[in-house]
Amino acid sequence: MNTRIRLKLIAATVLVCALPSLPAMAQTAAKPKVALVMKSLANEFFLTMENGAKEHQKAHAAQYDLIANGIKDEQDTSNQIKIVEQMIVSKVNGLVIAPADSKALVPVIKKAIDAGIIVVNIDNKLDDAALKEKGITVPFVGPDNRKGAKLVGDYLAKQIKRGDKVGIIEGVSTTINAQQRTLGFQDAMSAVGANVVGVQSGQWEMAPGNQIAAAMLNAHPDIKALLAGNDNMALGAVAAVKAAGKTGKVLVVGYDNINAIKPMLKDGRVLATADQFASQQAVFGIETVLKAITDKKAQNTLGGTVETKVALVTKDSK
């Protein structure tokens, strides 16, 4: 009898001790999982984006969990699709994506939405026609790339004159942000009357950017400037200009304001770039996802654009 009483008392004590942990367990189960899927983590811009997102999650650890992924290079579209599929299987509640291709990612994003995942688009805008064809809406949170590129182009325009030859090194040509930055550069060059002798893709990467820049310098020995769609390609262009013995004679501009470009801004190897605040881009997307989840919004009630800031950066910028 005494043994049975003791066993009951032990069982009761264990139950009472377990009770305080139940609300915490329920809270953990209810905490949403947000996936951040970026482009190439070999690009400093996306590493900065990832770090900003992780710092935000650390400061809001009670509100959500974060899963961050990236691909090996800017054109690894098939692997990015696989990552999204893995996130669907993992039953994340929200997905923030910087798509490697504006059209190719749309079908798998539809699968994610059909699975009940809230999706927000950052960095590179998804193609409106492709979204419409799939019957889905995805809000875009990010800067106006055309406006940002025009800021950079307008600054360059003050250093050249009508008729001067310039070349544009574009990002991956199937991406909306590459197209928009090229348009922004062209807007600025058209306004000053510069002669755009070529627009070629450097695939967002340093080595291809270097090859394109070298080819342009060779084809047009009197070229005055190279406008690169991101700073990785600008780094490649700077190397090509140096190899051609034209440092100080051919101006180079970029876009992103990565750390590697800052010494070049100071010494003039790069004239200007644009800061689109990489560390905050993913955060803006995450906050949009969390608000939709908290407010119990359906994906089809989301849409449109939340424009974030972009700023011109030169050697005189503070």
C-alpha cells in the first residue's frame, strides 16, 4: 500500500512539474518558420543580406524561426528551384525569395502558394506575365532598380560629353533587375547624348564581367566608360581597364555598394555605385511575410510593390 501511494505521489509530482512547460511547447509549435532563398552566396551582396536576416531573427527569436539558403552561382536556377521544393516539403509558413530567374521560378512558387505558404519576392522582381499565367500574385519588396541605375548613370554623365562611347555590362539578361538597371543606365546616357556601343551580359559575376569589359575595350579603344549592373562585374571591369593600361582614362561604375568596391571608390578606380541596403532587403521581406501570417492574410490578397530605398554612393558619400 505504501509503495502504491509513493508511486502515485511521484506520478503527480512529475505531472505538476510538466505543466508549466506546456504553454511554452504550444508557443514553439505555433512559431512560424520562414525560409529565405537567395541567389549566389559567392556574391558579397547576398552574404550581407543573409547576415542582416540572421541578426533580425536573433533579435526576434520568440517570433519566428529562419531557414536561410543560397545557390552556388548566379545562374544556378535549377538548384534554387530544388531548394524551394525542399522548403515546401519542410512545411515552412513563409518564403522570401530573390529569384535567380524572373520566369523560371514562377511554377515552383505556385506550388509553394498552393501548399499554403505565404510568398514574398525581394531583390529581383518576378515576371508579371508569368505570374498572371499561373493565376498568382506575389508582392515585391525592393528598390526601383531603374531609378537606382539612373542615379549612378547621371553622376557618370557629368564626367563625359555628347558622343562619347560607353558600354553596359548587364547582369543575367533573363532577370528583371538586370533589365531595369540597363534601362536606367540607358536613360542617363541618352540624356547626355552618349553613344552606347554595346550591352552584354556579365552574368553578375566578376570573371565574365572582366571578359566582357576586356572585349569592349579591345573593340572600342576610345571607349570612355563602362557601366556595370553590379559591383562584382565592376570589379572585373576595373581589372580589365588596368590590364589595358587605361586606369584613369576609362571610368567604371557599379551597383550594390559591396565592401570590396569601397577602396576603389576612394582611389577613383570606380566612380560611383548604388546602395540598396542589402542587410535590410531580406528583413523587409521577412516582416511582410510575418505580418501576413499574423493577420491571417491569404496570398491572393497580397500583391503590388513595397518600394525600398536606394542611394547614390561616391567617394564623397559619408
